Amino acid sequence: MVMENLDAENLLIDTDNPCVLRNSVQVAIAMFLLYDSLGAAVITSVVGIMCVLVFVVLGTRRNKRFQSNVMKCRDSRMKATNDMLNYMHVIKFQAWEEHFNKRIQAFR
């Protein structure tokens, strides 16, 4: 039991220097140790994880395209809304302009 703990401590991933080669070697060693302990179940689980990973990547790409389309539509709607609010602001200002003009004339 003590020997396993020492091996696990020596195989910790160094987060200060994330090197792809070192991490892949560590994963390979970990898979070997798991295969040595658990047998063929490790291969089945790795294949299952890879299948799920493919579906996740495909779903993420589809979701990214969908979100991009949604943001384009949202931008066009927001532009139209801002234009309408600006037009309303101008119309209100012009309507109030006459009111303020009357008040100024009354003070004169």
C-alpha cells in the first residue's frame, strides 16, 4: 500500500509547466497502471470516453454555430430597437420644443 502511494505522488501532473509530451506520457503510464490493476475494463472505458468526447465536440461545434446565428439576429434586432428609440426621442424633443418655446415667450 505504501508503494502505491509513493508511485501516485511521483506521477502527479506538474501544473507549473504544462508540457503536452510530459502530460501524454503521464496519461500513458496511468493507463498502463490502470490496465495492470483492472484489466480489459480500462480499454472499454477509454473507448467509451473517446466516443462521448466525439459527441461532445460535435455538439459544441453545432452549439457555437447556433449561438453565432442567435447573436447576429439579436444584433440586428437591437440595432432596430435603438433606431426606433432614437427616432422617438427626436419626435418627443421636437414636441417639447414648442412647449418650451411658448414658456420662453411667456417670460419675455
